[in-house]
Amino acid sequence: MARSPLSYPKFHNVLPWLACLPLVFVALQPIADSDVPMHATVGRWMVEHRALLPTPDPLVWTDRGGDRPHEWLAQVVIGAAAMVGQWAALRWLLVSMVLGCAVALLRAGKQQGIEPLGRAWLLLGWTAVVAPHVAMRPHVFGWLLAIAVLGIGLGDPQLWCKRKIALWFCLTVLWANLHSSALVAPLYAGIGVAQALWSERQELRSGNWRLQALRQPLLRLVVAAVAVLCQPMGVGMIAYVLHSQAINGALSDEWQPLLAADVWAEHPGIVALWAGLLAWTVAALLRPAQPQHPGLFPGGLAALFALAHAAITRRMTVFLVVTGLFALRRWPLTGAVGSLPAFAAALALAGAVYAPPAQQFAALWPRQWSASAPHTATGAADTALDARSFPVKAAAFLQHTGLRGRLLNPDPWGGYLSWQLYDHQQVFLDGRWLLAGEQAVRDGLTMQVRGPTAARLFADYGIEILIQRSSDYLQVPPPDPSQWRLGWRDARAVVLVRTGPNWPHNLQQICQFFGRFGSLAAHGRWHLQRLGPRTAAAPIDVPAAIELCAASTATSGDGNY
């Protein structure tokens, strides 16, 4: 009887590599994450100046204390790649990073004795969890080094020789300079020490402290602890991680909505996930350790489960699943599909709980790249960027005109505007908005929605240029029409210019721009008309600056860009 193709060993060996394809497909999507340009801009500054980003911040004028170099090396790599190959280079860099993660994950699984089919399921489960967070940002470097150091290095059941000590020390140092998540390396190594102590508790009770079983775990702990301190912040990295609102475990900004909600009623999946983890841990601790798995560390699967959870909340929430590491070590993890049910089920449950709504996740899949592609000043389409996520045309207008004065922008656009406008213009906020302080963030929101104190805040902050999403601008009251003029508008963004100290220069630049690009003059006027009686100021009541230009300059056109 003929054998099924699925039963051939060669086909089984190919399965793990086929499982890489969904992750590569996600990485190839156009760049839509607003923090990617921000990291590229920071990295470009450090490359050009051959220095760490200083204080005061040269990119954000509201920054009070400057950023900390907690991921400086990753930003340098991202910035250098963008300088060489623009946004397309970042997309291919991301593909190489996720492929590296896949290869390291498969290697860790093979080291733990998992057969090819089981490794394929493991990679698919991990892909489902991390897919919404795949973006060319420093945390992807953290994924790769975490899989390598935790899953392969600390998960190695063999004794470390001098060569391995040097190798994993250097890789941990590299991880610490790429991303602050390297601080979990000593934590995981410490778990190995605790496990060795537990397994040798009878000898400890008898007073025998010269245990051979403790030498390797202690060596790995020392190597990891020393390595993570070899970065610009030194010991200060620990305080930075523990005090940063976006990083600090269960009280991070990702978890705050859960603390204020009826979790039992509104998020039953999360309750089910943590109840399952608790039951799994208790059952594993009551289960005898598997003699066929004498390794000192929970291994690659345990490390990757915690890493998958960290990917959901981006950074350090692996602290919440430390007990799961003990549980995973006590379950047999060899064999094919039948050996992996608990781990695969946990990954699937985590993905179902934490993945964004289906309509948001659908944005990761194929887009009409050519139809929505942004255009550069030369008219060439840049298919590596998602035009729906960035104010490409408005940024080109600001870049060409060189308007003077402080710029107020929405936080998600700060990184892209910095990339396009530096060193001519600093932004109000970018992805590092916490550095500006709570009051600046609140004031920025008040100005965006035109609250009662908006006019005073515009003057206090000295803002002369306002860029805002077109959809947002049309839903809030306009700024004072006697003090503002329309500079540019398109389907994505509106640019208003204040009649402040730099108004004569800015008006001249606007007129010269539309004089040079007459076919774009339609973007200098409102395309909407007021309907009904005038009862209150409407967004389109702000007059257009182009109307103040000479008739020969304000040439009408079709508005194509």
C-alpha cells in the first residue's frame, strides 16, 4: 500500500520551515506602526552625531529630561538601515529579524527534543500570539536575543565550557544594549538555581552545601547578571525598567483598563487564561519530575511561553508568569503532536484573549499597496509605507515650505514628522510622549480638541503651526479664525498656520509653494461648503492663506498629488 506523503520523514523535516511563512507574510506588510519612524529618527541622529541622544532632546521640544539609552543599539541599526534604503530597507530588516526568531525558536525546540511536527505547531502558535506586534521596533531585537539566550543558551542541558561562557556572555551583552528586556536573563537564570536547590533539598537538609548540581546554575546566573549591566545605563537600567509606566508589570498602561473594569464579566477569557495557568502550575508541581529531562533550566519552551506573553504587553510582564516556568519543566516535551497539547492550548488561548478585534487584526493582511501608496516630492510611490497611517502629503508640504514656529502635532505622527522635518522643525510629541510630562500631554489634548483654554495655550506654548487629522479637525470647534489660516488640507491631514511673529515669512513660503506647484492649489482651499444658517463657527470658517497670495500665484488646479 502506498504511503501518504505526510508520513515521509523528509516532509516532516520541511514542516517547521513552512510554518515560518505566515510570520514572514505579516512582516512584509507596509509599515503602519507610528513608532517605527520615531525609532528611525532617533537612530539617524545618533549615527550622524556619533553620540547617544542628549538632553535636551533635539527632536521633541516639549521633552523635559531626554530619553534614556535603554534600546540605543537597536535604534542605531534601524536608523542606519533607513538612511541607506529608506522604508523598504526597514521592511526587509524586519523580515530578517522574524526569520531569525523562527530559526532560533526551531533550534530551541530541537534542543529540547521536540520532533519536526511539534516544532511546526510551536512556531504557528507563537506566530498567532505575536503577529499583532510585529513591527520594526527595538522589541523585535529583544525577541530574537531572548529566544537565543533563554531558549538555547540557558536552556542548554549540557555543561557550559569556556567557549560557551564567552558566547552567551557576549550575546547577553548585545541583548542588553538592544533592548531593556534583557533584565529577565538573570531572573531566568535564578529560576535555574532555585530549581537545582529544590531538586537537592534532601542534601541541603543534611548540611551538604558542596553540591555539584549548583555550580552550573550559579555560573549561568553570574554570567547573565554581569552581562546585563554592560550597557550605558549600568545598574540604572533596573530603576528605569521598574519605574517606567509602560514597562512596570501588572500596573503598566496595557493593564490599567483591566484594573478599572469588571474583569469577570467583560474579560472572561483573561480570567480563564490565568485560572488555567494556575491549575497547570499546581498540577505540575504535584507531578514527579521527568527523569528523561535532566536539564538545569525549564528550557526553550518555558522561555518562549514567557516571551510570548511579554510580546503581548511589549516588554517586562514576563514577571507575571514566572511560576509557569516551573510548571513547563515538569511536563514531558518530546514527541510529535501528542507531546505538545498543554503548551499549544495555552498559546492558542493567549492569542484568543489578547489579539485585537478581528477588524483591527484584518489590517495586517494584504492591502492595496499601489492605490494607497504615499508619494514623494518626485511623484514616486513608496509602497513600504501605509499611506493611511502617516500624513505623507502634509509632511511634504511642511518640508518644502520650511514654515517657522513651533509645531503642534498628534502623538502618533510625531516620529514621522521628525523624520521628514529634522533638523528644521521639532515636534510637540512623538512616541516617547511620557517624557513631556503629564501636564504637557493634557495641554496638547486640550489644544487638539479646542477646549476652553486652547487659545491661551496656543499663545503660552508659542505654537504657530497646527497639523491634525482631517477627520478629527472636522469634528471639533475651529481655532479663532482671526488668528489662523489654512495652509494645506488633504484626506489625511489639515495644516493651519497662526498669524504670529513668523506669519509674514510663513505666508511668503506658502505663496511660493503654490506658485511653484500650481496644480496643488486645490489643497490650499477648503473643498467643503457651509450648509444652512450660520449659528456657530465651523471648521471651514478658517480662511485660506492662499487667498492672500497674488492671483498669479494662486493658480487653480486639479489637486492631484
